[in-house]
Amino acid sequence: NVLADQIAAGEVIERPASIVKELVENSLDADSKRVDIIVENAGLDSIRVIDDGIGIAADDVPLAFRRHATSKISSRKDLFRVQTMGFRGEALPSIASVADVELTTAQEEKAAGTMIHLRGGETLANKPAPARRGTDVRVTDLFYNTPARLKYLKSPHTELARITDIINRLALANPSVAFSFTHNGKEIFRSAGNGNLQQVVAAIYGIQAGRKMLPISGEDDDFKVTGYVSLPELTRASRQYITITINHRYIRNFELTKAIIQGYESKLMVGRYPIAVVNIDLDPVLVDVNVHPAKREVRLSKEPQLTKLISQTIRNRIATENL
Ligand code: ADP
Ligand code: MG
């Protein structure tokens, strides 16, 4: 149902960055160790995401473009993942309803792959194709059939900034995955995928920044907090350099962001914020699932306990640094 798909797309596929996010999260869900993102003209001309993940079986390829056909809900843990990762089997059909999509995939290195081509929700081709292991999705002609949405897009400069921001966050949340991001033929960012979060921080925020990050670690009965936070002398004029992940999934939560800032007590100047990448490991049962799946804003039970742990962990770490 193309119309239903377009409506669903309206909720979540607002701009090129949303497509990048959905495609990369699919690659991460597929246990990829490498994700290459190639974008032309801030995504208005083309968005391509190539991964080396588990691929899709030939029979399942058309299913992947059917609404609510997710292969991912089978346990409570998965439910949390689906919650934060988006989208309950709506991303691909939504994207395909408002663009031209070509997906090539294979499950094994030498086995035959599959190529499917959709445009405006219609399948134009679905056939065997040579492919390496993994999935290669290419999205072009974005919003060609929904001119209103095209009109809402900001300048290419702004759209590119949004794409870059989401790729940065996903790379910070997944230091064991090698990311590359190329825009108009120029490499913007690359991470090694060796699990070294500090290196990813340095690649994104600069070598100097990388040197001024402190590892943090703290836990209580319910939560484990790890990551890197900047020394109080290294700040930025915006909170957007604070990245929070839950079980290594990028989320947004106002209270947790505040808790990180409060960990610095009065050591920050007014209007200045730290650079931070903080992961919280927790039992998914503590995540409130009554939040719109497209939103990254996540609610937690025991939030006051967690904010206290975060602030304290950072406060203690910075205090040790000053000894
Ligand atoms: P969801 O991610 O919520 O399941 P999507 O529409 O994003 O829904 O994807 C639909 C299905 O297509 C997924 O459940 C998965 O089985 C398959 N899929 C999509 N992208 C990939 C990929 N890069 N690698 C392997 N499988 C994929
Ligand atoms: Mg998805």
C-alpha cells in the first residue's frame, strides 16, 4: 500500500539524514563490522550505505520492503532494540515509497546475491545478482513524488550537517565498527573499528580533543556507566557534543544530559558544555517503551538513581584528575 507507506514515511523520513540513520542502523543490526556511507549533494542526489553484515536471503528480500515485516522482534531485549533503533519494519518501505531504491545483498561471500529495485513503492526488478557478503542500498531521487516534503528541506549545507551529526553519533556508539563517510567524492570521516572509543572521539572532534578526554566508569546494582568525558578546560558552546548511548544504542534524554553537565559542578563556564560519550548498560526492562518509536527521546525508570550515578562518576573522575 503505497499511500500508507508514504504516510509512514512522513513520520520518520523527513530528510536525507533520517535515511542515513535508518540504513546505518539496519547495517548495525546485521552485525556489520564495516559500514561505508557515500553521499552526493547532501543526500539530495544519492545516499548509499554498504555493509558487510549478514545480508538478506533471496526469499526475504521482497519482505523487507513490506510494512511491519521486521525480522527483529523475538525477545524482550529485541523489543527494546526495535524501540530505540526506530521503526518496526517501516523504514525500507517508507524510504522506497518516496524515492528510488536499489538494494543488492548476499548472505555468503561466494553465494549468488539478490538485487531489488523499487521506485515510488513499486517493484521494478527483483533478480539474482552477483554480490559480495553484505548489503548495499542506494537511494536516489529522494522525495521526487512528494514535492511538499522536498520543499521543507533546508540548504544542502544544513542537510549535510545533519547527516554528519548522525554518522558521528553512530560511530561513537559503535567503536568496534569501521565507519567511513564520503561526501561528493571527498572522505569526511573514517573510524578504525578497533574498539578504541578515544580514537573515534579524536577522529570526530580533533586530536587535541582526543587527548583531553578522561575515561569514566561507575556502577550500581542497576546501571553501569562508561565512556569518555572532556576535562573541564575543553568545552564547546553547545550540548550537541554530548552523546549518550544505552546498551550502545544512541538515544536522547534531557535529564541524563543534564546529569553529565552537573558532574562538572561549577567548573564549566556559563554557556559552555563538555564533550562526552557516555554509555549506560542496563536491563532493557528499565526502558519505558511507551515512547514514539521514531523519537530518540527515551524515558527510563529509576532515572533519578541513574542521574545521580552519572553525576557522581564524572565528579569523582574530575576530582582525581586535580589531585
Ligand atoms: P526494521 O529494521 O525495523 O526491522 P526495516 O524496514 O528497516 O525494518 O528493515 C526491514 C528488514 O530488512 C529488517 O528487519 C531486516 O531483516 C532486513 N534488512 C534491512 N537492511 C538490512 C541490512 N543492511 N542487512 C541485513 N538485513 C537488512
Ligand atoms: Mg530498520
